[in-house]
Amino acid sequence: MEKKETNIRPAEGKLGIMVVGCGAVATTFMTGVLMARKGLARPVGSMTQYDKIRVGRGYDKQYLSYGEIVPLASLDDIEFATWDVYPQNAYQAAVYAQVLQQKDIDPVRDELEQIVPMKAAFDKNYVKRIDGDNIMQADTRWQMAENIRADIRRWKSERQLARVVVIWAASTEIYVPYCEQVHGSLDALEEAMKENDTQHVAPSMCYAYAALCEGAPFIMGAPNTTVDIPAMWQLAEKNRLPIAGKDFKTGQTLVKSGFAPIISTRCLGLNGWFSTNILGNRDGLVLDEPANFRTKEVSKLSTLETILDAQRQPDLYTDYYHKVRINYYPPRNDNKESWDNIDIFGWMGYPMQIKINFLCRDSILAAPLLLDLSLLSDLAARAGRYGIQRFLSFFLKSPMHDFTRGEQPVNNLYQQYTMLKNAIREMGGYEPDEEID
């Protein structure tokens, strides 16, 4: 089995993971990593920690873990920081979130208490259901970004970190449509930030801009527009840094991206797909606001378009009805429940139905995604990959793509997995030998 030499830099020194938001998802992620490296919990659901990939063919083939193929950062070398509108430390926030039991938080209480949120870049017009007093002072979006850059530099220096990754695990912002005059180029975006264009420049864009200016890959874990604009692509390419987004693929959309290919592969027709959810945590509260839900709706609705393609199969997928709903229901807290009603048709047009009821735990599904996206973005940076990281689409609900050139995103879970495996193989010096049909 031939393995080529690679120029990928080793994962030496500490890796800082700076999380925007210190809520249920972030604290579940940080607590799980801290517990896992003490041997007190298992990072179940993490591809980087559990998955094995075939390398080579025939008699030469082996199944290796990611860490055996490429130099991943060790859990022991991770440091955490966070920004949040609430000043409570990560231990207090984890207890408040009520995702994990006390027995699974207390063994790492000391470490969590040391993670105190920095003042957040925040604009209440973007998240109307959230109130907090741990907010940075900034007269313009440009100053917002400069403040975040200073936070990154200071923390990196204080902790003597070799590398930093910034990942968004905060609330969904209101929908910001693409505006070519502002978002179409880096120069235009910077000018809008200096002029304090609060309509077109969201706070999340300030985090992304600051991270990329400070040499840190940026990952968008919500459906916010943020890095899904040419201006950010230009900045990522200019500074030769990876970007990834958008929206962590956790519950219903994970099921949808895995189940829709069954319908497509079996050449069954679709009349309609109705999806509804109940969720009671802070994410559910924020999404109860119509302007914020619109951002999530756009993300969720995009999943079926490239899997059940009317252009390729007009008899089967023309004019199907696709509806998504999220309902805030406080008693469930982080325990999200989703229902999917799928109306299909088969031989001679006869109708059938599929019902899927998924009782999941939102943060339990999201936590391993934060770990994998952070480690793989750091890996990509050391491998010299920059710009949109399409191989990370596997972890994301609405994969980034160059819509200005008519590119279609890959939403099929199995095709996304092939892209992921091929990228790991290639970065490890092996042949990226799986085809995406």
C-alpha cells in the first residue's frame, strides 16, 4: 500500500477552542471533553475518536482511526474559552442547562469554574428573546471585531497556545439575506463594518472576521449567514484559513439527510414531507421568535432539494410539499422531539406513508460535532487547506457552497461521508479512492 509523504504540520503544542456561547451545547461539549480525558466518560458520537476508515485496496487494505491516518490534536492538549452575554462560569452554566447530571459535572468542576465567559459581541435586534449584561462596549461593528481580535490575542498569549479555533455555538440570529453590495467583497464588508451597517453586518460576522484576521479557523454552528458570503471566502483565502458551516446537523435533519437517499435510491416518489419539533431550551426560546425561526427554516428546508432532485427525476419529485415547524415547549428543556410525516408513492402511483418519531437530546448530539469540527478544522489548517471546507458537510445541516457560480451543495449523508473519508485519506497521504456517484 503506497503512502505519499505529506507537508502537514504536526499537532504540537496546545490547541485553544474558543466557543461563542456558553449555553447547553457549549457546556456539554466542554464537560464531555474534560471528563473523557480523565477517563470518566466516553466521547460517543465523535467520528474523530471512534470512526475507522479503509485505506488501500484488496490484500493491502486496512481500517484505521483518523488519528492513525492524520496528526490530530490530542484531547489532553485542548484549552477552552468562551464568550457569552451571561457572566456565569461554565460550571454554573452547565448546571443551569440541566443536560448533564450533577455526577457527570462535579468531577471537572474546578476546570469548568475557570472558564469564565468574556464579554460578548451582541445586538439584541438580532436575538430579541435573549437578555444579558455581559456585553462588550462597541460603537461600531468594526470596533466589535477589534475587541474580539484583542480577546483572541490576549487569551492565546496568556495560555501560551500554539493554535486557536473559533466555533459558534450561540443562538440563531435573525435572517440576513445576501446583499451583494455589502457581502460581495471583502472591501465592501470592511467598509460596512466601519460605517456601522447594523442591518447587513451581524455580530456573528464580527466573530468570523476577527477569527480569520487572527489566524484562527472559523466554524459556524448555527444557520446564520455569517461566513456564507463571498467577502468571508475572500478573507479565508487571503489568510489561507479554513472556514466551515453552517448549522450543526443533529436530530431531525440528520435523519432526513440519511433517510431521503433511501427514497431516491429505491426510485419511490414523494408527495410531501412534514417535519415538526418541540424543544424547550434556550435555542427553542430564541426560535420562537419568527425572525429567528426564518433563519433556521431556510437551513432545514434546503436538505431535500439536492437529494430528491426534480430535474433528474421529474416523475417522482416535482412539486412535493415540504414544511418544517419548531415549537417552543419549556417542559422538554434540551430533550427535543421531532416528528416526520412522509407521504410517498410507489408502483402505479399508489400512496404510502412513513412516520418517524425521534426523541433525542439536542446537546448530546451536538457536543461530538463541536469536537470533530474543531479538530478537523485545525487539521485542515495545518494541512494547508483554506476556504470552504466541503468535506465537513457531513456535520452540517446547510453545507456552504459557492452559490455565485451555481454550485449545488451535497446534502446526501452517504455522499458527504465519502467526501469526509476521501479528505482524511488525502491529508494522510493515501489515495482518495472512493467515487461520489
